Amino acid sequence: MTRIFISYRRQDSEGYVGRLYDHLLKHFRPEDMFMDVASIEPGVDFVEALEKGIAACDICIVVMGPQWATITDASGARRLEQWNDFVRIEVASALRLNKRVIPTLVGGAKMPPSSDLPDDLALLARRNALELSHNRFAADVEDLVNVVRANLSPRPVKEVAQLAETLTQKAAALKIVRDDLVNATASPLYNFRLENRFFPVMGDGNPDAGIMFIGQAPGKVEAAEGRAFVGQSGEVLDEMLRGIGLKREDIFITNLILDRPPENRDPNPAEIAFYAPFVDRLIAIIQPKVIASLGSFAMQYLLKKFDLSEKGGKITDLHGKLIKATLPYGDVHFVPMFHPAVVLYSASQRETLKKDFEKLRIFV
């Protein structure tokens, strides 16, 4: 459901709109926003599609650069005067339906007077404008976000119910994986688990998380409690999450190996082969938009699984990169990162890890 409609001219403010959209993604879901006529399917009546998009939205953000009102077509005719101009259709529809229209000025633009606007856009000149300045862009966007939030209608009861049902279904599917893991007597680490009275560590968090983290293997503390990342590495992880406005309950975190290997040694091929199908099941259930690997073992497994051109690369070269991949449920972004434990051995790596986590902010 589109709740926020972003109207703009590519030739006038495309760069600003991309930057604005990235900031809005920190606060709203991608499906809540419509910002590009390119998303209209071929063969669809574009006027009808735009009017439907406006009718469904609560807010229409009209991004206006210096040429918004004056830009012309190849013949020299002013675009805003043409009946089939996308921007004119969008803004006129929003005004006619009495939507909350927010003129948003960028690049030093000034609000055009009503005398410079077609009749069906004249009321736009009476709407109070908000400026996104270059030097205060983030702060200005926060002001815009506050206005948008205050004017969004509550989600429909049906949509809320669907989200709750999805969460219930995913939680039930994760329980099946957990039960299978507990009873995984064929695991090469099963006997070691029993001898030490350890628990398997499937992972935990939001079953419908947009961001999923995959580490290497549980340590002694994790295996003793049956939870992922609860030791010193977990404290570092929590710090990094707080830095981008996230909590544990917002994400899902697991490991490539779901039982503790003896003496915290590196996973061997037999262990990876046994536990990887469990991890694959977790990914298929949660269907995250972003998968962040923590450490080289998880990174190499995922690069190979996704058959990405970066497979075989070094984590020192790939950490912090956004790598697009396609899974059966849709597109995802894969982000290799150093394991949080790196900070425990080298304090200088804390800033590196922080910068890598900042790459996730646009998905929060």
C-alpha cells in the first residue's frame, strides 16, 4: 500500500530525490512509498496509474528544484502546461483530492507564485513549503519525517492482521527447524554437545526480520545458554546495532555452524555441509531483505551459495560492500562484515566495524 507519494522531475532534482529516499528508508518501508513512474508496468494507462497512486496515499511530497516550473520539452514548450505532464497529473490529483501536499524545495529553489502555475495547480502556491538545504540535509529530512508521521493514517486492520498471521506462520516454521536441530543425532558435533551438556544454537530474533546476521559458530557461553552472540562478541554486536537505531528484537541472528566446535576451532567441511541446510531453511523462512555475514566462513559460504562473482574474494577487500543477489523469494543485499570479535583483539577495528554497520542504515 502506497502511503507516501514522491513527485519530482528527473532533470530537475533526481539526485536530491535519491538522497531523500535513502533517508526516508530509515523510517518507512519501501512498499509505503511511490517515487518513480518507471515502476508503472508497460501497457498500463499512466494517467490512471498515477491517479490511483495519489488516491491511495496519505502524503504527497512534491520535490521542487530550480527548474521545476520552467523546464521545457524539445520544442521549447513548458512541460508544466502540458496535460500529460507526469508532475502536473500527480500534483493536480493530490490537490483535487485534498491530500496533504508538502512542497519540498531543493537546490536553492523558490516557491513559484500562483500566477506561474496552471489553474489546476494554483492552490499549490498556498501550501507551506519545507526546504532541504545542503548543509542541513539530514536535520531537514528529520523535520519532514515528523510531519509525514503525524499525517499518516493508521494501517488498515486487514493489513495488520496479515502481518500478524505472517509472523505466526514464520515462528511456527522456525520451531520445526529448532526441533530438527535438537534431534540432529547425525551431526558431527552431536556427541560433543551431549558430553558437555551444551545446547544447539539455532539463533533468535524477529521471525520476519528485514536484516539477518550469520556468524561463524557459537562459543562456550552461547552453547551453555542456547542463544547466539551473548558473550563479549554479543556486547560488541549490540553496540553496533544501537549505533544504527536497531535492537536485537529487530533482527534475526544465527551462525553457519549451529553447535559449538571443540576448543572454538574453525568449522571443518563436514560440519559446514551438515549445518548449511539448516541455515538455508532459516533464510527461506525469514526471507530477509539484507543478509550480513560476520566473519570469513559465513561470507565464503554465502558467496558460493548465491554464486556471486566475488566468491573466493578476501574479507579484507569485500567487507562493507553492498552486493546484490537474487534468491527464490526476491532480491536481497548481501553485506560481508568482520566478526564482532575482531574488536576484542584489535580495538582499532571498532571504527571499521561501525562504518560497515552504517551501510545497513538505509535498510532500517
